[in-house]
Amino acid sequence: MTTALSVNVNKVALVRNTRHLGIPSVVRAATLCLQAGAHGITVHPRPDARHIRAEDVHDLRELMKSWPQAEFNIEGNPFHNLMDFVRDARPDQCTFVPDSEGQFTSDHGWDLRADGERVKPLIAEAKALGVRVSLFMDPLPDAMELARAVGADRVELYTEPYASSWGTPRQTQELGRFADAARAAAAQGLGVNAGHDLNRDNLPDFLRAVPGVLEVSIGHALIADALEFGYAQTVRLYLQAIGQGSGGGSP
């Protein structure tokens, strides 16, 4: 199994939005990443449109028609603006994220004991539209049964706790938590994605330790690297990092 790389292009839009010139182009960035071998494109349009805007989602959906082998993933809070994009764009995957409207960045997964009944009908709606649903989750093995019960197809493990521990004595403990969560997800029949603060350095260790990771979604670090190396070389470097991790092996 090879772990797929989905490139989050939010930060490209963030730079573009500081001027009114239309550069850098989100569509051009996505095109270059796909040409270099990325397996998908991710966006997280927030209600305040501080980076990705509605027209970007439309333009990227049109672009992805020329890349049928690649996946289009839209992230966001289904209680805010995400479902409008799901209904209109019909992405390959939508990732439900429990962030607040003004939140700086995503920083926790779903508490499905509190929100499960609210998200369940929205998951069913997305799936009825032919959209795969992934839930942004903390690495808690016991929560994976709840994710299956509300109808999710996959979970995206929130990896910041691992990323902040990388290179410290806590790294082994954190990797153990994520490995346990991934095994619990697989036992429930859920696919496993991962994302948040993953980069070229910490990605191989994560994939070696955590079984069955189908997809990693990487934005901030990858776009930062692209400022130095360019999009194409950066994507190739991340694909090499994935290769070094051997995709995490079998669940």
C-alpha cells in the first residue's frame, strides 16, 4: 500500500489575498503539484474566506475533471459552510472538522458523544451525493466505534501532538497512541487519513509506525518548502518521504 499525498493549497490563496493581482494562482499551484505526482488536492474554505474562496473551489473542481485519477478533498465544519460546497462541488471526499468560525487553525478532533447525533444526518447526506466522508479525530481508540456508528467512511487523525513530540522523548509514546488509534479504526472498517503539522522530516517515522495510513493531507509545511524548492521538487521530496515510511504497512 502506498500512502496518497493530498496537497492543501490554502496558503497559496492566503498569499494571493494580500493583493488584488490574482497571483499566486491557486489553480496553477494545484496543477504543478498534480503534474509532479501529488495524488490529490485539499482545500479548507473558512466562513471568513481568509484564504480559499468559493470561486477557488469551483475553479479547482473544474481543474480536477482533467485529473480523474486524483482526488479533490474539501475540509470544513459541516455546521458552517462546508455542506454548501459539498452539495455544489461534489468532491471525492469531504472532511468534517469541528473548528469555530474564527479559529486560527484546526486544533482538535470531534467529540462524537456530544456531536454525533448532529453530524450523523449530514454524513448521510454527503454519502448520498456520492461523497466519501472523513472525520477529523484525535487519536483515541475508543472513539473509532463512535465514528463508524455515525456513518463515517474514514477518520483523519489530528497529528499535531505527534509533530510537536517529534525528536523528543515523547515521540515513541505519541506514535504508540496513533498506532493504537489506527488499528482501532481499521477494526471498525474505517479508512485512516492523517494530517496537521506533518512535514518532510517527521512524515517517514509516522508512516513507519502507524499502520494503514491511506492519505496524508499537508499544506503549511509543503507550501513553505515550495517557496525554496518550487512546487514540483517539493512534491517529489514529500513523495520520497512517504516512500521512506513505506506507507505504514498493513493494518
